[in-house]
Amino acid sequence: MASRSIKVRYNLNTYRMVSEGSEAMRYVKHGNLEKLKASIESGEATIWDTAPDGWSLLHTAAYNRQLPIVKYLLELGIDTQSGDVGSRKPADLAILKSIGHDATQVEHDIVEVFSKKDDFLSDFEFTPIHIAVLEMYPPTDPERPTLQELIRLVDDANNAPIQTNWANWKSQYKKRSPLFSDVLEYFRASAFELPQGTKIIHNLLDRQDEKYSWTPLHWAAAAGRVDKMKILMEHGADPLILSNLNANILHAAAESKIDLGLAGALSIWKCCPDQLDINQQNRWAETPLHVASWCSAACVKLLLEAGAAPDVQQEDDQVPLHCAGLSERSPIRREIVSILCACKSDSHINTQDADGRPPLFDFLDDPDCVEILLKSGARIDLTDKSGKNVFHHACSLNQSQSLRLLLQHDSDLTLATSKDDGGNTPLLEALSNSHIECALILLNLENVGDIISSEGWAAIHYAAKIGNIQLLEAVMKHPSFMKGMKTLDGRRVHTIAMEAGNWSGDVKELVRKYDYFT
């Protein structure tokens, strides 16, 4: 279109595509707000980071119930309107987590944070059947009709003769619950749009919502409303319907932290195991067990007892044990790890994902989980695609307790001193990240490996920059220390200390004592 009188207005946002396993995404999943802030402030991550499936940092925070991170991202001005491959906004994921019997105040608070910006719930376009299943009656509805009453009205409407005056029938419910009128509106609108004399039939029992493409049975399973599941099934609900993202009712049930809905869904599965696949893979190739492994030990246990496979890999090659590792540290996560590691088949314990990471790498923030995995046969010699092993990762994350456990399993200490593809040892990883405790643990070893990083800095240069007296002395007393070491650009230790503002007191005395040629 060309016109001098019309000005076209547009707003163009650019998004940075990152992998689902990016560090920023991992920080969000683990609830590590401090690390996330640091990565955004340094430019390593941005609020526009988006995974290939459309999940932003805000999607990830909402799904993983990370209220402080949700608030932080919203304060930075992150987009709340972007949708994933299923057109779901971050608020839609928050609403999912808030509808079950197990919903906590945190989950309700996250929804409240989003609702201050928009009425996201209306986007779901729930039918009256959905609303009755979830008991999400409008505050202005004193009647709150039961699910059976609404189903009965739907049946009556479907059996009504062709000549039915739908407008008149709808008017009879004018002073009743608006849900009755909403049911009849489906029929009245269709009668208005279709040719006269057409028989109007609506299967509201299996109608899918606009956000998750879930039927009322999906939502009943997700919310743990077993009584509603039973009513729906007795009235002919189809349990085999998949969402637009290929999720079945077992996926929906596994979203809950408790097992009520899943127990109900599995009782349906037992009636048609060949048609309702317990290992069905959704759009992300996740099985119900993957979904359950994020948050519910009870659901994981039920699925494994029913024969769910623990070694199925999703699109990033992650098994359910990876999913557990990417969830927040908690007693529930430890229980999930114990259950998954107790499986007869243990091959999944060392499965490496698309980035080369075995599950062990993501449990380093919890020594109890590390110990369970090590006792169950987790290997410590595996490296990711950058050549980093579990010692490198423990040092970069400053997980000192886990590092001590790992050292007990490295009998010849070759792994604790090995280089990654960038030429850095675990000690240099700890020092370059200013992680003092991990560095001190490694400096207790006689052999710490190469002490010169890929940037040309020696351990002593990092210690001088950090300025911690205990660390500086440990580096200088270590057999690997040599006097007068220079960086690639020729700077000595005292210069590094001066630049860092540490050239005074004990630091100055230690450098003069150990590094000067006197």
C-alpha cells in the first residue's frame, strides 16, 4: 500500500536464540537469582534470550515457580506477550501451576503479579464444563452449578429438535448462573450461522481450550480432581485426545506435585494401554515421566511402577533424571533422584544430553544428590562438549561440598587436574571465577595441574586480584609456585594487586616475602 496520508507504525523486537541448556536458563530453573543478575549485567545473557521452542527466561521462571526471578525480569521490562510454539504466554504457564489441589501461595502470587498487567485467564476461553471441572466460578455466580447439571443441559440441548428457539431457551436462564446461558449460547450462535434446518450438536465434554488445547479431562487430571475425572468418563469423555503439542492426559496429570490426578489417569490407562501410551512423547519429545521428574516424587514413583521408561530422551537428548537435576534444590528432588536411580535399568544415569552433560553436572548444588548418583554408578570421567568434566563445573559453581565428594572418587587425581578444551584446569576455573573455597580445597593437593590459564594468567595473578590472604598464601606456598611470574602482557603480581586495589597490608607483605628476588 502506498499513501502520503497514512503513516505506518510498527514496533520491532529482536530476540536472541539460545539453547534450552544455556547457563541463563539453568540459573532460572535452579532459582539462582544472583547468578542470573550477574550474567545479565555482564551481557552474557539478555532479557530477550529465547529458546528454539519460544520459551523466554520469563516462561521458564513462571513454569518453575520462581517468584523472585519473575519479579526481577518484569522489573527489567521483559516481554510478557511473547508466546511459545503453542502460543502460550508466561502467564499461561503460571496459571497452570496455580489450579491444582497442591498449589501454594507462591504459585498464586506469581499469577497475581501477571494479572496486574493483563487478564490472561480470559485468553483460555474455557467452556462452562472446564470452569465446573476447575471450580473457577465467577464471583458473581451464587448458584455455582455442578458439573453434572451442566452436562445434563448439554445433553438436553444436543437432543433438542431442529426447530428449537435457542434465544427463548437461553432467556429462561436469565436469573440463573451465567454458565447455563453460556452453554446455550454455543447452540444459539451455531443456529444463527448455519443454514436453517441444520441439526446443532456440540461436544463440550471434549472441547479443547485455546491455550493448552486441553479437554476438561486433561484439566481435571492436572488439577488432581479425581471426582471430576470420574464424572467425565461416566458421561463419555474421550481419554485418547492429544493436545496441539501431543500431550495426553498422563502428561497433564504429571504436571501436579501430588499424585491424585495421575492415579486417576493411570486407572484409565489400564483400560486401554495400547491406545493411551504411557511413554507418549509431546512436542518436546518429553514423556509423562520427564514432566513428573521436575517436581513430583509421588508421580515419578507411580509412573515407574506402571512401567514408564526412564531412559527415553527428549529433543535435547535429556532423560527424566536430567529434568530432576534442572529443578530447584529441595528434599523432593532428592527423593526423585533416589527413585530414578533405583530403577532396574541404570543406563540413564550416565546419559549425556545434546551439550554432552550427564545428569550429575546439574546436581552439584546438592551434595546429597551427588552422593546418591555416585553410589548408583554415575561416572566422573565424562566431559561436555567444551571438554569440561564434573570438577570443572563444581569449581565454576563454587560447590565446595560436592567437590570434596568428587575428590574421594578420583583415586589418581587425574580428573581433578585435567584441562578442558580451553586449556584450563579445575583450579583455574575456580580462580577465574573468584571461588575461594574450591580453590583452597584443590590447593591442598600436591599436584593441581597446569597453573597457567588460556589467558596467560598464573594462579598467583588470580589470587592477587582476588586479594584473599588465605588464598594468596596457599598459592605462594604451593610447590607449583614460581617467583616473578608474568602475564602475557608482562605484568608482575604486584601490578595486578595494585590494579585491583589490593596493594596494601598483608597482601603487600606476602607478595614481597614470596615473589621478590631477595
